Amino acid sequence: MLRYWCRRKQLLLIMLSIITLINPPRDRICWMRPNSDDWFILVDSTFNREQWYENFRVTRDTFTIILNEIEHDIAKQDTPMRKAVPTRKKLAMTLYYFASTAEFRTIANLFGVSRAFLCYHSVVMQALVDCNYLFRDVVIGWPGSVHDARILSNSTIYDKGNDNNLFPDIRESIGGQVVSIVILGDPAYPLLPWLLKAYPENVNTPQSQRVFNYRLSRARMTIENTFGRWKGEISQIFQEVRYGGARGSEFNCCIVHCSQHL
């Protein structure tokens, strides 16, 4: 029996050797289906200022500024499997996606990439907004399941706030109380000397605290309005919620928003 299995093993090895000689391994020439980016090449080289702005919602100068800021973060190296997508094309795809109602398949065909390249995972965006509807600090990249308070505690704002380096030393008297500059936060955030939030409300909440919560909510309307304007200007990112967001994409949105309101 042992001799039988040895002979069988030798026969299998001989057969494998013959197959290898007949069909030697070959380098894979194409790891992905080729796509054409002729449309973007034409756009990048021939579109005038109006046509460019109509498609990307920023001027060429603003496009260049954004690209210079994020190019190092989004650049990738070529691999034996495929060539990296150029950073200029990545930014153009992102802005075109935000500014249009086109589906991923359409954008992929226009820019010569695969549809899978455009799909993102859900991430959280924490933003600090001023009274002029401008983003002053943005934290993007934490997974969607992470609590807001944890994101805050790991941010630069949190460190600066606890070190008293977040705001200039400006104080005003309000209702007989000297008040420093504070951030207005929603109930998910902790109450801190530099971060104000509403009182928890229930049937036993005093009227004075209810009035305070109402006034705080009115003040926070600036934040809601800022995000409302942002979503209106860059609506495409919120159209297909199932795909979530991407760090560079949302950051670009904030830059575009601020550039249009300065």
C-alpha cells in the first residue's frame, strides 16, 4: 500500500512538471479594464473660465490652491498592478461629483476610472463654525460609529481649550456675569469651561433652564444654517448616503464653501 501511494505521488509530480512546461506562468499584462479619460483631458486643456466653473464650481485658481494644499496627502505610487490616478484628476473628480447630480458610473466613464474607485466608507466630520457661516476648524476621518465626545477629546481644539490657548482673552459682562468666548455644542459634547451645552430637560427642569436652552438653541441656528448652506452648495455628497463620505472629499467641500463666502 505504501509503495502504491509513493508511485501515485511521483506520477502526480511528473504530470505537474509537464503542465508547467507546456503552460509556463506569464506576467499579467492588464490588471484592470482600460478606461478612457479623453473627456477630462479635453476639459482640462480647452474649457474657458465659465465652462470650468460651471462643471467644478470653483475657478481654476481656487482649484490650484486646493490641489497644492492636499496633493501630498492624496498622491499614490504606481504599482505592478495598476497606475495611480493623478492627483489633479482625483480632485477634479471630487469637485465634479459635488457639483453635479451624476451617478458614480457616469463620473467613472468621464474620468477613465472604475466605479469602485469612487465608493467611500462612512466617516464623521466635526466642524467649528463662526458667526459668519465659515468653517474655522474641521476634523474628518473618524469612523461613523465613534461618539462625538471621543472625537472632540482627541482633537486639537480640545487640547487648546484645556490649555487656555483656544481664544484670545476677551470677556464681556452679560446679565451681571463676566463671560469669556465659548463654543456652543450639542448635547453629545461634554460641558467644559470653554464649551457650552444645554441643560438636560425633563418634567422637573426649572423654567430658567428652559429659557436658557431656548436662547442657546437660537444661537446655535448659525451652525445649522452653515451646514444647510454647505449642503445646498455641495448637495451631491449627501445624495447617496449609502456610500458615506471621505476625508479629502469633505475637506474639499469646506474649502469650497469658505472660498464662496469670504
